[in-house]
Amino acid sequence: MKKFNKVLTGILALGTLFLMSNICSAGKFRTVIIDPGHGGKDAGGSYGKVYEKHLALDTSLRVNHLLQKKGYSTRMTRTSDVFISLSGRAAFANKYRDAIFVSIHYNYTYKKHIRGLETFYYSSRSKPLASYIQNGMLKRYRTSSRGVKFARYYVLRHTKHPSALVECGFVSNYSDRTRCKKAWYRQKMAEGIVDGIIKYQKARSKGWVR
């Protein structure tokens, strides 16, 4: 009986180690794919000489730098002012395994009073990533939160990884636009996005999200 109990204890210990190994490996995505919205002939939202494509690229480069400093492997869909199709962005992302995808944008609407931050997801698997990023940005800069929302954006639907699309403020709103033009604000947004990615990875490592 004692021998049986030892064998059973050993099996349970191995099972625990196997389970813990799976939980830890689930948190270790290898690559963060950063997607600066728009570019080239596609300026995105604009007001005067303020163009979304420039703001998105600048913020994305800051995210890339911060993540690399923290030891993350990163890839960017564009690093200059060039046009890349939506299908091209998704295809680029899908070349990588064990990755997450973050598309960075600035918002625009004809309703000039609307302002604030919002983050979008498509699949239920991606909602935690979007939530952590939204909370990260709001902790770095306290402003209006427009929430974490479901959306059918092409890059979210066609990227196979957990994916989020971030809107860092409205170029159509005077207050948001004034901040968006400032380097310190774009740095705050980048820091918030990175904070969210780190917390998301920790949550995956602990098995809180899949």
C-alpha cells in the first residue's frame, strides 16, 4: 500500500508539473506585432496639418522601443510613411507563431465634441488584451474612457492571434488634438499600451486568460 501511495504521489506531482508548464508556456507569446494605422496615400483621420498616419507611426515606434527595452521580440507592419493594405497587414501578422497583434490609431468623427480613448476587439479571446491596454492608457493619462468595444475591423477579423485596435484620441476634437500633437502625450499612450501588454502576459501566465 505504501508503494502504491508513493507511485500515486509521483504521478500527481508529474501531473501538476505538466499543468504548470502548460500554464506558463501559454503566457509566453514570442512576438508582439505592432501595426501603425494607415500610411502613405491613406492619411487616416486629419484636421488641418494633423494626420492620423503620422501620429500612429510615432506612437507605434515608441511602443516598439519600450517593448524591446523590456526584452520583447517585436515586428512592425510599417516603419515609415508607406501604404500597406489591410490584407497585407493581416498576412504579415499571420506569418508569426505565438504572437499578439496591436493596431494603433487616432480617431476622427464629424461630432467635434467627442473625445477620449477606446480599444476594440473582435474575438472573445482578444477582449482581455484590449481591456488591459485600455486600462494601461487610462492609468498613464486620465481622460475620458469610451470603453472596450466589439468591432468587425478587417485586421481584427483576419489576424489569427489575440488582437486589439487602439484609438489614442480624436484629431477631430480640439482638446484631444492639442494633446496628440505633443510628444509627451504620445509617449504616455505608448507607455500605457506597453503596460497593458505586460499585464496581459502576466494574466496569461497565471492562467487567468487563455
